[in-house]
Amino acid sequence: MIPDEMPVTDLADASADVLIDLYRRVRRRTEVLAAPLSPEDQSAQSMPDASPTKWHRGHTTWFFETFLLTPFLAGYAVHDPRFSYIFNSYYEAVGPRQPRPQRGLLTRPSAQEVSAYRAHVDAAMVRLLAGALTPEIRERLELGLNHEEQHQELILMDILHLFAQSPLSPAYQPGAATPRPDPGPQRFHRFAGGLVEIGACENGFAFDNERPRHKTYVAPFRLSDRLVTNGEWLAFIEAGGYGRAELWLSEGWAKVNEEGWEAPGYWRRDETGDWTTMTLRGRHPVDPNAPVVHVSYYEAAAYAAWAGRRLPTEAEWEAAATATGAPSALRQLCGAAWQWTASAYSAYPGFRPGPGALGEYNGKFMVSQMVLRGGCEATPPGHSRATYRNFFHPGSRWMFGGVRLADDDRLSEVKPGDRFRDEVVAGLSATPKTLSAKYFYDAEGSRLFEAICELPEYYLTRAETALLRRIAPELAARIPDDAVLVEFGSGASTKTRIVLDAAPQIAVYAPIDISPSALDEAAASLRQDYPSLAVAPLVDDFTQAMTLPDGAKGHTPVGFFPGSTIGNFAPDEAEALLRQARALLGEGSLFIVGADVAKDPAVLIPAYDDAQGVTAAFNRNVLVHINRELGGNFDPAAFAHKAVWNARESRIEMHLESTRDQIVMVGDYGFRFAAGETIHTENSYKYPSEVFENIARRAGWTVTQRWISESPTFAVYALTA
């Protein structure tokens, strides 16, 4: 619709040519917006809160003349001293002004004279910008350009209100809007809340009411992914929403009755009884799929009450809007409608108005108004940002105000369902945040782990493999004929093959793994290389598996748990796992377990933080797994891999450390991360032999034999039930 849609940018270091070009672009856009309007259109004022287009054009010009040219351009001659009275808006320090409700009485100056005023000031501004510019001049210029963009939006708001009063329903733009597609049902995204930071940082432009940036507490909440539509609002109307006092705030109910509201602003029924609405393109039928606009705060709050929801606070809105991936997760954040919040417009902690007249810009209005966030179709491109605080009186309807619903939420009350989702939500809701190591092992995770096993720093696989080859005959002697080898977790099966080769009496191989793809690969490989071996995989969490697969029934079970995976479990968890394994394998069964032994951290840490970064990729892959399976939007690059030796617990810990403040979504759930906050993803306990054996005994196993390799030490245990 509007050419030269160039957003205002940071002007601190911009050259004179850039500043002049930007100034001209912003000023030209105002003239382009006014071009479709006749002199009569530009002079009329439809209500006290609106202003004539001619006045907007003059006021934005007066701003540059008053706050830049007069104090900073030597020899500047004011175009017309009377304009200070006509075009001052609310700056008490500058002097008296035409009363706002009477701006429409100013037939003089004419629209043509205002054009001449603009040309005079623009020429002088070019001279100013071509000279030496102090930081104060640059700051005032940036404020002036953003101020003019605000009035560009007001021009469209005010002209729409003016045209809506005409029985001719004139169109500012020709043609009807394209019908919107069905947006689908609303989806409420969950956010964990907590202590969040909102407000603009010191760098870059922001209005004074957006600062200072500060911390505030936000309880767990849910926010809709889109705005309320006209169709949904029609349901509110048809349910008698405008006639039900119990839905309305007291002042809102008084307003409904005083002004006879029965629908959003600009809605009215045509001769057939269907609803139409006034738009910048004229009057047209209400599009049920378009976001509802021109509703007051009172209406927004009543609709939310009728829907069993509420409006978000501005802190909730900003926290959600700044989440990683918010543009894709939360639709219509900007450009569709300003969104009412439940927050009264007041000063942020530490706010101080600036000195002089410019200090009157926002602070003096911090009473009896409500905050809106986002941006609407009339907002200039690039003008909105996540910290932007728009504000209007709660009864106002002529701006493009819409509704996004929110709700309270308790992330601790995890609903049963998908085990992966439930465990991820519970882990990320905990303090500190955790993820289970078992979810490392999707197909890519299994591939990366096999690559880790080949790394020079990763001694575990080499030490265990060499030990298994040495003791394979002794293990084979303990395995009965026609046995089923039940492996807890399925890797590349290198160690499994050592046992199979040494014990041909094994009839069935039954791997248990949470990853179907990992199971498929292991099963296919072994079927090819051991054609006489029956393979009966079981997709399950081996920590919770209750029964063996059908193909294993009738065979004596022998458990196989290599790789020191037992070290991923804390002592009480390891005991519970060994007890679960005993119940699964049965009385009299054999269980072969590999477990690493505590050693020098100089050997341990490089094994979990290799120089090639393979372990880091393996650690981050759990985030990729969550993104794929649970609709997450983790940016793996925003998390650093950390490996730490915890001597007191005798374990290596793996963490993913957030490199920035961010909010990450997992399906409908949102989680805030502070910079430096970690997700604890894995423990690798290095049990002294006596500690592991005590755990096994408490779980009901008898340690029948123990083998320990030479340095680097690693242990394999034969346990019997």
C-alpha cells in the first residue's frame, strides 16, 4: 500500500547522507498517506480524540522545527510563529495550544499552506543534517522520526473514524480485502514463567516508557497462538455477550449501556441482517476468519471472561514474544491488531522522565490507561518491537485493538500421555533442569555414540572390548544351551558379537531399546551375519520393561548390559534398575554387566569432552530429538556442551549450558532459560568395585565373578539371581 517502507534504524553512527535519505523517506511516507485525501477530508475532525490529517502533517513538522531547527540550526527563521499555538499537542513547557477537541475548527492554515510549511522545514532539516551533528541532535532526530511514524498510524486511524461517520462509507483505498483462510483452532502454548526480564535495553532506539529493562515475576501461563477472529466474536454476540452484566467490568457495563454497544466499533447490520464493518477499503461484509479489531479493553475483558480465559499481562506478552521461534509458534504478533493486555499503563521501576519539554513525551499519561502490545495493519513497517508499549483508555475503540487470550497454567501438574513428552516437560520444569540420558539414542544419537567409541580419548569401549574378548570363554561357559541373550539397549552390537561368537548355544537375541530405528539397524545386521540366530527386538524403556518379547519365551534368559550404561544411573536408580532387570530375567538368570571404575579426572574429562566435538554433538542431539518428536524449537547452537567431574558423587556430569537468555518451546510448553543456566543431561558414575557390588546385592543379585582390566581400568561383573 505504501512505498518506501523503510524502518527507522539506529542513527548513532549514520552518515549525513544516510540521515538525510532516511529523513526524506519518513517524511515522504506521511505525504503519500495524505495524498488520497481531499482538502476537505484533511480538515475534518470526527471526535475529540481524533485529529484532522492536516493537523497531523503540521504537528509532525512543528516537532522538528521546535526541537531541532530552532535550538540547533544557526540563523533558522521560524516559518510562522502562529503555528506554535496551532500545532503544539500537549507540551506544557512550550506554551499554550489549540484545544484538542477544537482542532477541526482550524480551516486555516489550508492543506496547501501546511505543505508549504513542511517544505520549508524539510529544506532546513537537510541543511542541519549536512552539518556537524552532536549526539543530542541525533537522539532528537531519531525521536522525531519515530514520532512521525506514530502519527502516520494515527492518520489512518483517524481518517477511518471520519469516513465511518459518512453515510457514503467512502473508501480510503479502492477494492475489498482478500478473504482470509480459516486460521484453525486456537492453540495455547505453555510458558514456565519465573523471574523474567522485560523492557528495552540501553542500545538502540526505544521510547522512554520502554525503559529501564528490569526483572519481574511471571507465574506459569498459557498464551494463544493467534488472535480472536470475527467468527469467534460473532459467537460471543449470538450468546448474548453484550447483554450479560456478569461478564463485564462495572465501568465497561456502564459504557455498553451508555453508548448502546452491541458489536465491535464500525460493525453494523445491512438490509439482510448480516454484519458489515467499515475498513480503509470501505464498508464490506465481516470476514469471519479475520482478527477482530476495533474492540475496547472492556470488550476484550468481557470476551475473555465469556471464553473462560483472561487477557495476558504485558510481561507475559513480552516474555512469550521474545521466545526462541516465537514468529512461527505465536502467529499475528505484529501487523494484524494491537493486543489489549491486562496491565495498566504505569512507569517501570526506576523510570524517570527526561528534563525539559521532551520529558513530557510519555510519562504524563501514565494514569487511567491500559497497555496494548504488538502492532496493527496501520503501523509503519519496522516501527513495532517486542518492548513497544502502546496505551489507550479502556473504552477506546477507534484504534485497531484486538484480542489474544491467555490462561493460567501449572506445569508441575503434568498430564499423563506421551512418556517422552511427559518426562521432558517434567525435567525442564524442575530446578535445576534435567533431561534423561536415554533420549540421546535416536538413530543419529546412536550413530554419534558409535563415533564416540572410536575416539582416541574415549577409553571405555576399547577397555571393555579388550576385556570381553579376554574373558569371553569364561562367560560362554556360564551361558546355558538354547539361551536368549537379552541386551539392555542396542548399539552397533560389536560387544554383542563377542558374546555370540563365544557362545554359539545362544538361540535368540532380544535387544530392548527405546529407539525403533536403533533396534531395526541392530536386528537387521545380526540377522544377516547370524542366519541361525532368532532376533526378537522389543521397543521399550529397559528401565520399565515388564515382559520379554514373544520370541524369547521358552528360553533361559541371560542379561547383557555393556558400555557402562549402568553408570548413567545414580546409586538408588541403579539399584532399582538392577531389581527391575532381575524381575524381568527371572530366578536363576545370569546378568553380565559392564561398569567403569573411578580414575584420574585427567583421563575422564577428555573422554566426555573430546577435541573433535563429537561428544558435544551427541549431547546437543537430544535437543534435535525433542524438536523432531515433540515440536520443540531448541536452537542447539545456543547451548554449549560441558563435562564436569563431580568428585563427591564420583561421577562425570554432562550439561547443556544456555549461552543467552531465551525461551524455548516444546509443543505447547514454554521454558525460560537464563544465560548460563544448564540442563543436566547425563551422569556417568564411576563406581568403585565394592560400591557396585553392594548395589547389586541390595537389588537381589549375587556377584559370582568380577573381571577388571589393566589401566585404564574397567570392570565386567557376572551376576546371578
